[in-house]
Amino acid sequence: MIDVNLIRNDAAAVHDRYLKRGKDIDFEPFLRLDEQRKALIAETESMKAQRNRVSAEVPKLKKQGLDVSATIAEMKALGDTIAQKDKQLDEVNAQIRDFLLRLPNLPDEDLLPGGKENNKPIKTFGSKPKFDFPFKNHVDLCRDLGLIDYERGVKLAGNGSWIYTGLGAQLEWALLNYFVDSHLSKGYTFMLPPYMLSYECGLTAGQFPKFEDDVYQLANGEGRKFLLPTAETALVNLYRDEILQESDLPKKFFGYSACFRREAGSYRAEERGMIRGHQFNKVELFQYTTPDQSDKAFEEMVGMACGLVEGLGLHYQLSKLAAGDCSDSMARTYDIEIYIPSMDIYKEVSSASNARDYQARRGNIRYRRSSDNKIDFVHTLNASGLATSRVFPAMLEQNQQADGSVIVPEALRKYMGGLERLVPIKK
């Protein structure tokens, strides 16, 4: 959530920043609730002070032999009133918290307003591959090379599902090993998070309560559990309700997980095969930093995600997203978009994002400053490093040859037993 004092001090300025996201938010109801909260606090504190003062006098009056029954009755009535006021305060606080939890993050000032139409490519690596033969799409390549069994994937789990088989499974695992080794070499700590998470994890990440329908809820789970949509949802909760020391920051992690998303599974032509599915594999980068190191951490993580694609020799572009295209939890996002020749479009394989203190406020994740011993909120950042379900198709399509074979990127060969080329299977 955002700092509530920003709204209290200048609601108009906050309103204008949200307009960059295309969100016209009326803060007047919130400000009225906030004033009601202040009035209730002042009223109850005054009554509690009166009760404490009178209660302290009762024993003295008793010692003097005075009748205190009327005073005790009065304090009991006052206590009942205080209880009612406390209940009202709890209800107002709950409404305020719900309002704040549903607010998206404030976009960084330098972002362009609007949505996808204002996303701006800021870097390109390599060039679009040119073919002097009729090239194939990744679905046909996967079938011809015996890498993916789409039909049995659908039989097992329905549309939007597939099975990696034989060399396809090895190639998928080679990608994951390549990602893991790359991140280990940069000093990041490897994490394997649980796939079932509690409701509080989604709340801290900023996915709940607004996007609860986008995840797979476990109806028979203990509490309100769900299947994680990304390892970020787990990693951002590692230090929930904890206070870190500044000397411990930054903390750098990466996690592997399968990812489960209900909103996936569109069947447009541009999302055929494995471009969009209900389950896919992803390695996720994550950092906890101090606010002053936040921008440096972001650039580092963008560079790492880009480096992975460059290490595979694949053509991509890096785009700076406009405010309205950033996810609700993020203050800024750069997308690494890989080129899919058969579609002649770029598809995101990594979103590198800075949440600033938005997630930390939701999860009460803080650190103690070394300079003055004061407590402040950390900044949290994440980047896919990478999602395989789009790297895999792009890798096949960009590296295909006239004879139907596909060149294995050199970076993956050591994980494939030295295999340099995938060749069509005999039918």
C-alpha cells in the first residue's frame, strides 16, 4: 500500500499521479473516514483518561467512608460507551485499510501516462532472423522434433497444458540449469519455495484482494491457500512482519517454481502452443534493498535478465512500460520481449519491476537504519529470470535450419550432453 500521509497531505497530487495509470480515484470518502477516525481516537482517549482518573480516586473515597456506588455505576456506563466507540473505531480502521489495500502503487514520476500504446522500446539486441526457406512455427517444430506432446497434455489437464517429452524435457531443464548457474555466479541465493501459499502472501505481494480470481484457490486447503502464480509471491513474504538490519541489505534471492495462473489459456492464434498456459516454469529474481539502493538494484536485475537472453544469442527488445501498463503492485517495469518469427511479434519473457515500499508496507517489512537507528520500510524488486514457456518457442524458431533441424544454443550444450543440434524424428 502507499504511504497514507501522501493522501492526507496532498490528495490532489496523488490523484493526478493515478491518472497516469488511467485511474480516476475519488479520495473524498477516504478523507472523511480519516477525519472520523481522528475524532473517534480523540474522543475515546479523553473518555479513557477520565475513567482512569476517576478509578484512581475510588479507593481513596472508600477509605474516607464515602458512598462510591454512583461513581462506579457512572464508570461502568462510561466503559460501555468506550467499548462502543472502540468498536466503531475498529470498523472505521477496517474500511480505511480496505481502501488502502485496493489502491495500486503510485507510478514513478518519469513514466509516460497511458497504456501499451505508450510503451517505449529502449534497447534492441541482435536483429530479426531472415530465412531463405519456408520456416515453421514452434508448434510444428516441437511436433517434428518430438519435444512436446500437446495432445496428451490436453488429455491430462485440459486446454493450455502440454507435456515436455524426451529431448524436449531435457531442453527445458537445460534452460532452467542455465538460469540457475547464471544467478549463482552473481551471488544470489537459490530458493525453492512452497507451491501452496497462505492468503497473507497474496495480500503482501499486492495480488489480493483485487486479483484473487486470477489464482487457483484451494477449496479444501487449510485456511485460504492458493497455488503460487510466481515465485515472487513467496519470496516477497520471507521477511513479512520482521525488522532487518541495514547491514544485512541488500538481500538477493532467486527462486525456481512452476507457476499457476487462471487468467492464462487464451486461444488466439498468437498464443498457440506454449505461449500462454495455465502452468509454466520460471526462475524469479528478487531483492530487498534500502531506498537509496533501489534504483541500482533495478538496473542490476534488468541487466541480468537481458544477459540471459543475450547468452542464448536470441533477438529481443527491452521496453520501458507506460504507467497504465505496469502491474498494480509496481512503480516501474521494464519488459524483456523476445521475438517470435512465426508471429512477427515480440513476447515478454521477463518483467523487471520495482515496487518501491508498496509491498513492504503491506507486509510490514522494515529495516533499522545504521545512521540513526530509526526504522524504515525496505524496497522490494523482482524480475523473471526467465519464464521458459516463451524462451523455448523463440529459441526453436530463431535457430531453425532449412533441413528442419534446430541449432542448440552453445550456452545450453553442456546441459544437453554436448548435443549441438535437434533433428526431426523419423515417423
